[in-house]
Amino acid sequence: MDFTRMLNINDYPLYLMYYRNELMKDLKYLAAYMTPLFCVIGITKMELWLFLTPFMIFIIVPLLEMWMPSLKKNLDEQQRASKIKNKFFDVILWLNVPIIYGILIYGLYTYANFELETYETVGLVLSLGIVAGSNGINVAHELGHRQDTWERYLGKLLLLPSLYMHFYIEHNYCHHLKAATPEDPATARYNENLYAFWLRSVTSQYTSAWHTQLKLNKTHNRNFFSFKNDMLWYTVIQISYLLCVGLFFSWDTAIITIAVGTIGFTLLEIINYLEHYGLRRNKKKSGRYEIVREKHSWNSNHALGRILLYELTRHSDHHYRASKKYQVLDYHTDSPQLPYGYPTMMIIATIPPLWFSTVNKHVPQEMVELAEI
């Protein structure tokens, strides 16, 4: 029914009910702010409360996802058009910039000005790192695909706390072209464990980003010290960021900042591991790979993971149509499905034998055969 064309005043209650229900569905994405909220609570109360964020995200959320439904329904055309125009979905992304930096300053100030026990420091680093990864890098990924330059700048600001600004170049210029191929550092190979993948992906993505930048410099006849040499400026900005923390707070705090960034980009790499593990695109006789399709990324429709990560878990549709905004991503029946939500699968990934026994049986046989060639 097209509610926007109702003329009968008797139907107005239905009209209002419809839009109230849609508003409630939209507001669910505010739940993504729970992660920074847990972090603030932990920093404020200190002691074991500093472990509230990892406890909630990696214990309580996976337990809840065990009984919460897997939501496979896609939007209709009317809903899709409405949600694309609705600025609410953009604003809640933009707000992560002041939220992230506010919490980061609060956490670093606390470390620099209070005597923390060793376990409290660990909890603080984990909590800040989780926020930097979930509400930082994850939102940066979404904004990095936007058409407006200023939104892409916001995305780069959100990559800074994780010291992973090169992700913008590597992800947009390389990963989306090479995903599900042996040439992509961010694609986990069949039977590759998380720890081997982490080392390969972290180092290879960085060198690949530099290779891409130098190629762009050469193509556009740019000097290495050009203002458009992004990799150079990412390096300068990140070093300056650490120097500012050291000078304003303390050099010990700068080391803690590096630890926070490491947790942040490690969470990204665990998610990278989930998203394309064991999936391969077929290479044609021409030497080119088949186009990226829905079957080349793992999907998850588990409700909490979808909400907390702004629909990142519908990753197959994101790769199929990279320009689509998160709120209108679709579920595809031909996408391989992870048996559990992202938070649960991230924990499973840290235990390689459990990961292989859980996931390998879900890898499409054709992909396994390609991996063995």
C-alpha cells in the first residue's frame, strides 16, 4: 500500500502508525552508541568496570545473538527511497567523530593523571581500542565510500586513532578490485589461521598502499612531497598525533595510544578475516578474474551484529554495489552465510581449530577446489 497517497482522513491513524513503526526501526541504529557508552562508564567507575566494554561486546552480545532472530527481509522500493533521503542515517555516522575523540581524550587524560593498576591499564586499552575499531574504523569504512569529499575527510579522521589511515587507499583502490583473489592481502586463504593472516594482511596492506600511492604520483606526474601524496601526509599526521599526545600528556601515554591503535586495527583485521575467508573468484582464460559477485563475501543477518556495525555484516551486497549506503544494503540468498553473528565469529576466529571446524564446512565446494589449484 502506498501510504503517501492516502486521502481518506479515516486512514490517517494507519498512516501515522506506519511512519511511527518506520521511525522505531530507524532508531535501532542508535544502539551502535552503546559501545562508546560502555567505555565511558568503565573509565568513570574504574577498577574492573574498565572491562565493561569487552565484556558486553564479546560475551553478552554473542550470548544474546544465540537466541535473537536472523533478519533476512529486504526493504521495498518505497522504504529504500525514503531511507536514502533521510539524513538521520548520515548524522549518526558523523557524530562518531566528536564521540570518538571525546572518549579518547577522556581515556588518555585518565591514564596520565591517575595511578592505574596494571589490570586497569589493560582494561582501558582494550575498551578504547574496541571503540576505535567499532565506531572508528567501521564508520570510516562507510564514510570512505561517500561521494562528498568532506565525508571522506571525516572517515580519515576516524582512522587516525587506530593509526591506520592508509586503509583508505588500500581499501578503495585495491581491496574492492582484488577481493577474493590471491592478490588481495585482506582476503584470508582457505585453511589460513587468523594469526598468519594478521601478519600478512597488516604488512602487505601497508606496502600495497604505498605502491598504489607511488603509482598515482607517477601517473599524475606528482613530486613525492606533493600535497596530494596522501601516504606521506598520513605518515606525518599520525606521527604528529603521537607527538602531541606525548607532549600534552606524557610519553607513557603515547605508548598507550599506540596500544589502543593496535587493538583498533586488529579488530579490523579480524573482521577482514571473516569477510572473505576461503572465497575465491575464478580466473578466466584472458587472465582476468570474474567480476565480484554476492557469493564472494560472507554475509551475516544476525540482528545485533548488523546494528552495532552499521550493517557491515551485509558485506556481500556492499562489495556487489560499493556505493550503496549501509541502511539500504540487501540480503542475497546466494551469499555464503556465517553460522553466527560477527561478534561471535570474531571470538571463534581467535581459536583456529574451532574456526576451521565451524566454518570450513560452509565454504562452497567450488571455492575450495579453486583454492587447491
